[in-house]
Amino acid sequence: MKKISLKNKKVFVAGHNGLVGNSLCERLKKEKCKILIVEKSSLDLRNFNKLDKWLTLKKPDYIFIAAARVGGILENSSYPADFIYDNLSIAINLIYLSYKNKIKKILYLGSSCIYPKFAKQPIKEESLLTGKLEPTNEWYAVAKIAGLKLCKAYSLQHNCNFISAMPTNLYGPHDNFDINSGHVLPGLINKIYNAKKNNKKIVNLWGTGKPKREFLFVDDLANALVFLMKNYNDHEHINIGSGNETSIINLAKIISQIVGYQGKFKFDKSKPDGTPRKFLSSKKINSLGWKSNTKLKEGIKITYKWFLSNQTK
């Protein structure tokens, strides 16, 4: 298939209010397309009939599926039924109804947590389903795996141009900075900011601090998603990573430098670390011509600035 143009096309961004959705909508403005969005309060993507009516009425040409229920280890562990049900419902409804309504192309956004806990590093796309998942996020992971397999199934059986992308850990403006429900990087920003604000000498963190994570700035992801929508047509999913990783303790130190916190960290080793290492192989997407360009410190500075400016909102 040839490279597509989004100019003057109707593009639906499912999940436009989220971390990815906000950045993606900003990026799509450069494509001069008509961006379709709908508020969760007026259309629940889990509601099959209402979503079908909305798609039939709006008739989008292309769909980015960035909508999902997301959260950190505590949130995943506390609400397993909600995580698997909500994410399965969103995937099933949007993917099937894209087929039913003859959408030209969709891009389903997954997550690096779909891969086995002890997958060989860096993790290649073919590592999927070769081992057991990380127990602390298996409900979310199972739903995401089902979504990408559903895309592949419709591509194989009905020749639909339904593609899937698997990004690494994301961060940036509009993230969830809640200490209990957010992911590690925004959660650390909030914790360390409050420690400085309240003159605390010690910040308590979960686990050992040794696990390594790869982080991708959300604007880099938005560029990658538009790039893939325009250029990638394979039914096999594709990884999106930054190509760099760091330990949790080093991440905490970087954030401390940016925030200006002078205290120390105390790790609660009774709490889970999660996957020991999660580093994606981005060889496939790099070979197509895309690479991330935001360094971790630069991205955290931008994120922290946004966090500060939104403290009173």
C-alpha cells in the first residue's frame, strides 16, 4: 500500500483528553486534517450501540485508538476486573465497528506491558506470548493483547488496514501525577515536589530502585503515530521506544535535580518492583525512518514545568 495523506481527511482520536490523545491532537493540526473528538461524558466508548450511531453519523476516514483505562501497579492490582473489562470493551467496540463502518485505516495503541515479564532484552515484537506476564498488570496486558490480535484478525480475514503500535513507558504534559494511580515517572515528580515543598528529608519509594525502564516523551510518540498511520501497513504490531533506559533510583535522582530537592530516598523492599527490565527493540520502526529525539532530562523539564503550571487547576 502507498503512503497516505491525512490532509482534509476526518480523523477520530479516541481518548483525546489523555496523555497521548492531547499530544496527538496537537500533532495532527500540522496535517491539516479535520480532527474528530468526543467527550467521555457524551459518548462512552464501552457502549456499543451509541458508538455505532456516532461513527455512522460522523464517518471518520481514519481512527487512532488511544483511549484506555490506565494506571500504575497499585491501581492495576486494586481494580483487576475494571481494567480488563474497560479495555476489552473499548478495543472490541472500536475495532469491530471500524470494520462495520468501513473505516479506511485504524491505529490501535497498545503497551509494552504486553510482553512477558522475563522477555529477552531488548524486547522484539516476536517476543509476544512467549512467557508469563508481569502479575501486577496482567489484566491490562491481556486486554491490550486481545486488541492487537483483533486488529490482526480483521486484517487477515477481511483485508482491513488495521495496525497496532506498542509504545514503551510514556510521560509528558497532561499525565496522571496522582501518587496512587499514576505511573512511576509522574508519580515521582509529584512525590519529590511535595517533599521539597514540605521540607521532608526522606522520600519513601516502592521496591528496590533497581528495575530499569525505558521512557518516551509523549510528543515523540505522537510523531511516531502519525508517521505509522501514513507509512506503515503491516498487520504485525510494531514497537515504539526511545532507545534509552535508566534505573528507578537514577530516575529519582534526575527528577530531584530538576525539582531542586536535596533530601534522600528510602526504598520499601516489601513492595513489588514490577518487571525487572523492560527495554523495547525499536529496530523495526527505526529502519522505516523514525527515531525519538527528546532526551530524558529535557522531557522531564518540560513535564515538570507543565505540572507546576497546573497545580491550582
